[in-house]
Amino acid sequence: MENILPFISDVGFPIVVTLYLLHRIETKLDTLNESIVTLPDRLKEVK
């Protein structure tokens, strides 16, 4: 038990930061995907 607590404190912060950054990237990728999907329709409107 004494060895587990320092391990959790050392590894916990990077895990939390990684999960936060993955969540931010996921939302940006969703926006990018939506833009790419609607691009052909938008290009047809311009012509």
C-alpha cells in the first residue's frame, strides 16, 4: 500500500492531462469532420 500511493500521485496527473487533451482534440476533430462532410455541398453552391 505504501508503494501504491506515490505511484498514483506520480502517474495520476499525466493521466488527467492526457484525458483532458484527448477530449479537446476529439471536439476539434468532430468539427473538422463536419466541415469536410459539408464541403462538397458548399462547393456546389458556389459554382
